[in-house]
Amino acid sequence: APSPAIPRASASATPPAASPSSPSAADTAALAPPPTTFYQAVSQAAEAAREAVAGGRCRLEVEFPPLPQAQLDSTAVSAYDVFEANVRLAVDFGKGVAKG
């Protein structure tokens, strides 16, 4: 028999049972505006991860946004450059989680 599926926790402080298809007024009030920079995205993700861990979550999945399309399309940008940028985002995220 297949093993039961393990639910994935996202980097949010809302428990899975309290995640209806439409957010409650309390959930909506706690939402931050969408980030406009990579720094804001990493900072918000780190804060959400800290809150989720503080709320008892033990598994988190964090997705980083892709680099801007202009950079990905540039012939001056190599796969190594993309990898390096992604590593920097991950390190910044880790530092943000650790500081809290």
C-alpha cells in the first residue's frame, strides 16, 4: 500500500487547517504588500519562515523568484552567473532566518 502523502508547509504562519480558499480578515490584515525588489522578497520570506518555525512548523518550502528576464536573456550572463545569484539569494535568506 502506498504511504500517505506528507503535506507540504509553505513559509507562512497560518496553520494548514486555517487555510481556507479565501483568507479571513485576520489573515488579510497580516499580509505584507508584494515585494518590489529581490531584497524585499528575501526579507519577507525570511520573516515568514521565522514565524512559521515559531508557530511549530518543522518543514518549509521556500521558492525564490527567477532572476529578471533581461538578465536571463543577456548573452553576457552565463549559467555560472545565474547559479551565483541564486546562491546569494539563498545565503541572504539563511542569514535573515538566523538573525531572528
